[in-house]
Amino acid sequence: MASTSSVTADRFGREIKGLRISVTQRCDLACPHCHREGQAPSSREMSPEEIERLVGVGASLGIRKVKITGGEPLLRNDIVDIVARISPIVSEVSLTTNGSRLSGLAHDLKTAGLKRVNVSLHTLDPKRYMRLCGSEDISEVLAGIRSAISSGMNPVKVNMVVFRGENESEIQPMIEFCGGVGAILQLIEFEGDRESSNGSDFTARYFPLKGVEEELARNSVGMSVNELHRRKRYVLPNGGTPVTVEVVRPMHNTEFCSSCTRIRMSSDGRLKPCLLDRSGEVDVLSPLRNGSSDSELSRLFLKAIGNRRPYWR
């Protein structure tokens, strides 16, 4: 039964409604741009029972939505069990994946309670996919997107990180692809922390989406705003097949951080107040394994929430 508890806010007045959980650091691709959820290397993973209990503690504090991520979460043989355990606790469970294993799992995940999915796909060109992800085979990813849609997941989002000199020319083809299959396209600016964003390597790859968003706004027939991060969604006519494009621009964006309603949990059971800032992390898995009560774990959640601060301000 989904929790109806009141929502907890951090000291900046941001209500914490979502929990993003990494369930593994393992991955079958090798994307050089992967931020690994801001987590230090670790082989420790939480069991389905531990994830269920920690989600229950979060739900008691008002967390309504859970996003499962990794690494590649579908590498876990128990991923369907994880979804089945936590879906009754919150109002929505979603998942981010590279899509390589999605086609064979989409139906079971939907039956277990997965409502929606984000699939990372930065290009439709196999050679470019090799450069960006370390594999030439995008056929399984495309099949996974279609399987998720046919299973009834809604929405299915395609996450496209845009890189300067690499795939910015593919934005329009990706819009047309998403319109054709019935997915939402999510355009994402390549992100770095304050230190790396001043470096030459980052500058060479960073492609600002401001101009793209302005063009989307000019050509759109409708616009809405995602509450999380105040991200704008544009509906484009796309030759008679409307398609929604959402734009994610976190860099140097005070509105992005001021509207963040999510806390994160690493695959080794550490609550992270922010993707880009490791200060303020709180270990909850070790206390759980040492016999802490739910009330003690709640206090650790509240400690991590109290450590939250806007990164870009």
C-alpha cells in the first residue's frame, strides 16, 4: 500500500518526494561520460529485502516515487523481485537502463509494478554508438524501447546526452524516431561538477542546449513543465505525429537545483544529498545490517535530507 505520510522538506524548503536508488555499479557498456551516480567504486550491493525495507523507511517520511538505476540495473538477476517488493510501498516505480536487456524483461517488469522507463540512447548510428558506449549493437536497445511501449509502460523516455562535435546533428532524427515509436525524447546537457566544467576536456564535449530549446519553443504546439527541476516539455507536430521533447539543462542552473525534490541512494547503501557533491553522505546499509530499528534508520534519512544544499546557486 503506497504511503500517505506527509512530505519531508530540507532546510531550503524543498520537499523530498523521490528516491533514486542505484542497485549495482556493474554495467555491460563502457560509456566514458557515465557519472556512475556520483558513487565511489564499491562491490557491495543491497539485497531485495534491504532495498524493500529502506524504501519503506523513505515512504514513511513522504517519499512517493522511486527511480531504480545503476550501473545497469537489469544486470541484477533479482531486478523483477526488487520492483515487485517496492511497487506496493510507493505510488510510482520507474527505472533507467541502457536498454540492452530490456526486451526480454519489459513484460515481467511491468507485471511486477514498473510504471515507466528511461532508456539511454545517444545516437542511432552503430559506429557512433561504439564511440559513445563501447558497443555497435543498438538493435537490442531499439527492441527494448519498443517492448517497453508494447508492455504498457507509460511514458517511455529516450535519454539522449548531446555532445559537441559528436551527435548534435542527430537531434532531429531522434525526434522523428521517438515520434514514430511513441516515446518521449529527453535531451540532456553533458554535465560536470564545478571543477571539471572549467577544464578543456569538458569544454570540448559540452554542447549547450539553450539554442535548441529556443527552437523547440518556436516550433512547439504545446508546452508543459516537469515539477522535478522545472524541466520544460515541448510538443512538436512532427509531420502529423506529435512528439514530446523534454530538455534537461542542469549546468549553472539555479532553478534546476531549487526545484530538486529527490534524494539518492548508492548501490552500497549510502544516502547522497546530491549527485555532484559527496559531502553529507550518510551510510544506512551498515546500521541496517547491524540491527538498527526503523526509527533509527528514519533519523539517518532525516540527517541526509538535512545535509542537502543546492549545488548550482
